[in-house]
Amino acid sequence: MLNYSIRRLLLAIPTLIAISLIIFLLLDLAPSDPTANLPLTIPPEVREKIRQSLGLGDPIYIRYLLWCKQFFVNEPLNILEQWFGWGSGDRLRVLSWQTRSPVVDLIVERMPQTLWVVGMSYVVGVLIALPIGIISAYRQYSWFDQIGTFVSMVGFSVPTFFTGVLVIVIFSVWLGWFPSIYDTTHQVTDWESFLFQVRQMIMPVAVLALFNAAQISRFMRASMLDNLNQDYVRTARAKGLRERTVVMIHVLRNSLIPVVTVIALGVPQIFGGAIITEQVFKVNGLGQLLIISIQGGDLPTVQTLTFIFAVLIIVFNLVADVLYGILDPRIRYD
């Protein structure tokens, strides 16, 4: 397993380099202009000077190599310096065109909001989806299965922006139970501030958890149904094993193999943020940062965010493969 993981990590290096080149070329060739949002009264020659100051006058390969140096070399060195006090601290970093602040600092600043809301919703969605899928498969066509199937279809079919607006109208406007806008400046200092934090998280977490649980529970149910009819299940029952042992150990372990892929590949979405839901509830997270950067033509921020999402996908693909070997003893990589 260790040798396989090392090989996969080494193979990921050229893969990430190719991905970074593709992302940079696609975004650089897109019809975006960082001076598009400036006032129309600014003369064209001033706009051109602004473009030159951003490095847009250099050849594309020079800009790509400079971005790679800033992201792959300078940023890790700055992180080591902050942790251990190494280096001089005067290295050029990837800067946002809109704020002229380091992009990594912007990501770190908004990461807690995304993890609080989107991360919590994903954990809640998984915890809800797995037991629903297991019980629905074991009690196929029962009333629980019928209700679970209906709720899952509704949760997966209805877009989150509609569900978000609907819960705001019902629970904020009509009932007044929860705040309609997420206060990103709120700090938890005592019990009352903690309760307010929980109240403002309930609606966005519930909307995203419903969407995530609907998808994962369908995969869990289908995988359980496929394994419940296998020969090894009948053999285990014929040997006199308890039904709980057969279902929760033998069937569940094999059924989790395809579900692990869905769960692992969904984890990078946490860091990417639920873009639409963050816009609906005004959560100042990574999803909103990506939207603002796209609208403002802030290519360094968009490139950096997109590449980080690609890295997370590759990493959690590896995590899913390792979990396959843990769940299924027939799978051996060494």
C-alpha cells in the first residue's frame, strides 16, 4: 500500500503540471479584461499602463513560468517562514488584481466560513444518507423506503438556489426563526453568541445537507441492494450468523466500496464552496470569492483557486483508492 501511494504521488507531479498549464492557458485566452470594471472616464493610455503593470504585456510563457514560481516555490517558502521563521520574507507572491493582496491570504481568510457552513453540511449529509440508504435497501418497498426515495428525488432534483430562497421565505420572513443573511463578522465569545452562530448556520447547512444526502443515499441504497442478493450473503445466513452481523459487517463493508468514491470526490467541493448557496445566504466564503474574481477578471485568483481544487481532487482520488484496499481484502496494490 505504501509503495502504491508513493507511485501515485510521483505520478501526480506531471499530472498537476499539465493541469496547471491547461488552466492557465484556458483562463488567459478567455475574453476577460481586468480594466473592464474601471470607470469609462479613464483614458485608453492609462488603461494600457494598468495592463502593463499587471504583467499582461509579457509573453504568455513568461507569465506562466512566473506564476508557477510564485505558487510552487515562493508560497511554500512563505508558509515555512511563518511557521519556523525561515527565509527573508521579500519573495514575490501571487497577488490578486482586484485587491493587490496575496491570493493565498485571501483563501486562508475565507476558508473558515466555507468549512463552517459547507463542511458541516457535507458531514451532516453523509451521516444522514448512510443510514437512510441502508434501511431503505434492507426494507425495500416499505413505507420508509418510499418516503426516503421521494425525499431523495426532491432533494436531488430541486436546485439549491430555489431551496435556499424557499427556506428563507418560510423560516426567516414568515416565521422569523432564523436570520436570512449569514453574518460573517460574527465572533463566538460566549454562550449567546454561540447560539446565534448555530441559528444562522441552520438554514444553509440544511439546504446543502439535503442535496448531499439525496445523492449519497441513492448510491448507498443501490449498492446495498446489489450486495444483499449475492451468494456470500446467503452462505453467511445459512451458517447461522445473526442478521445484524450479516447486514452491518459483511454487506455494508462491500457496499461502501462504490459509495466511498462518491464521498471522497465530494470532499473537494467543500473547499470549493457551494457557490450558489453562498450567494443566496451571503456567506463570505471561497465560492463567493471565486464568483467575484470571475466577474472582476481577476485571473490570478481564479487560476489559483481552480488549481487548488484540481489538487484536492487528485489527493482524494488517492484517498478513495487507499480506502478500497481497507474495505475489500481482495484488493491489493503491492
